[in-house]
Amino acid sequence: MKYVDEYRNMKLINKLAAGIKSINSGSPINIMEVCGTHTQSFFRFGLDKLLPRNIRLIAGPGCPVCVSSQGYIDTAIALAKRKGVIITTFGDMLRIPGTRSSLERERAEGREVKVVYSPLDSLKIASDNPSAQVIFLAVGFETTIPTVGLSIISAKKEKINNLSFLCALKLIPPAMDHLLKDKRLNLAGFLCPGHVSSIIGARAYEFIAKKYRMPCCISGFEPTDMLEGIYIILKQISEGKPSVANEYARIVKRAGNVKAKKIILKIFKTVDSCWRGLGVIPHSGLAIKDEFSQFDAAKVFNVLRATSYEPRTTKCRCGDVLKGLITPAQCALFSKACIPDNPIGPCMVSQEGACSAYYRYKK
């Protein structure tokens, strides 16, 4: 395929792998990628087999479904049980286990839970069901946030009064800042998320190089993208010149998507947010501004916005996986009790989850 095969060229892949080996110091190097698509691509294309053993690519909290707190999941399930409520959501949310149930189980018991491909689909469902209250589960990073904001703008313009949004929207840079403070990870660099970066721009990561003296590179998702990103990080390490490199310049600009950022600024305000496995991170989430409060499900239905939660008592170690402290294979449940057909934790449910990637491509 044109514009895809070019990034999967074996000669170029082998050349990049040779370049990585040529500047490899041999010392242990931990590079974290904060994007579930990077996790999938890394193992799908077998890139782990091309890297020297001392270079470890760690899967971080790059899956928005996986990092949604237990409290948020339980709130969504409780709302689904209310009479006259229709829940709309992305498919990955259905099977995330709550404390006692899941949205998939509630749907099997007759609750109205509909899978949509865009938040904008919820507008039509609300219009077609005027006697119901439609709640969209707004889960996502900066890539998804503008479409949620645009949906709220459209709902207000079209005077749709039976639609609201239960927000668990999260911001990547504060999470990266939080991870850098955890010395247990011993990080040497970041492979920054391409999708998120297309919205927020390369400028958003400058604090990593300036404050922490940490190399980072924005990368695409094809084999040559990721290998070049790793090569650039290693080169920065060897030269002692940390900076924000942009390998994905064909998509990502320094200032990002200005129009999308204006939509985010218009509709949302920053708040503290609870990340599964990482806890509460200051200013790492978004909530709907007061002037659009008629679309805020937390206020419409008088439910508390979850900033903390009591996790289920299991041996699941998704929290440690999301922090990069262990690999999925180091969890006692992985590929035994916890498999895609019977997920115990969220990292096995989502296609972007680290456990799912390990199971599909590395098991």
C-alpha cells in the first residue's frame, strides 16, 4: 500500500536496527512509550527482537480505558441501572470489570447500553429517544477530547436537552510528569504518543527536556517510525543533549492543532483526576465548565466525580503494569485466570492494553 509499505521496508528497518546497535552503550536503558498503539505495534511487528537486550521499551499508561478509575466504572454501571437511561460508549468500555458487574453484564440483563463510534453518534440517539436520558461515557486522552467538546457544542446548538456526558477525560503531559518523579522506573527517555501529539503539539513536552533533562521523541506507529524514534533517543543520550525530537513531523506540528485546542479550552477546565494504578494526579483531567453544566452527567444525575476508588480485591496487577513496574507476564494471573475471553483487569480488555498486546503477540 502506498504510504504504508514505505514505512515497513525491511532494508530500512534493518539499517535502523544496525544504527541502534552501533550507538548502544550496553548499559541498561529504559524507554517508556505512553501510547497503546505503540505497545501493539512494537510486538505486532516483532521490534522487540531487533533491539539489544539492554534496551527495554516499557508500556506506560497509554490506554485511556485502562486508566479509568474503578469509581468511574462503578458510577457508569449505576447510571445504566436507572430507569429511562441509555448509556452510549466506545466498545472497549463494555467489558471493564466494575466492583460487582460490568456494562456488558448489565446490557445482557436488559439495560440500554449502546456502542457508538463517535460521541457525535449520541446526538442522534438522543434525538431519536426524546423520552430517555442519554449519557455518553466520555473516556479518552487529548485525541478524543475535541470530538467530545464538539458534541457538546452541537448539542447546545441543536437544543438537545436529554444528552449528557460522564467525563473521565485525561491529559498525558501531567501523567508523564508524575511518572518522572517515580525513581523506581529509572527512565532514560520517552517515546511520545503520535495521536495525542497531533493535538497538543511538540511544545507540550518541552518541560521533560528542560526540567528533567530527559530525551524524548514523538513517533509514528509503523516499524521505521518507532525504530527511528528509539535511535533518536539513544543519540540524545550518547551526546548528552536532551530535547524534544519530532520523528512524526508529517502529522505533528510544534503548536499542534490550534482549532482543536480552542474547542478544548472553550468547553473544559482542568481538574485533579484519578488514574488507575497511578492514583490522583493534580490537573491531569478535564471537567465540563459551569456554562455547559446541563451536559455534565455528574451534575445532572447528582453523582460524585470519582477522584479516588477502592480497587477490587484480586491478584490483578494492572496498576503495576500501567506504571511500568512489571511486565504483564510477571502478573500471576496473566494468560491463566486472566485471558481476553475472561479479563480480570482492564489491560487485558482493551486492544490498546499492554496485557492484551503481550497475550496476542508475545505469549
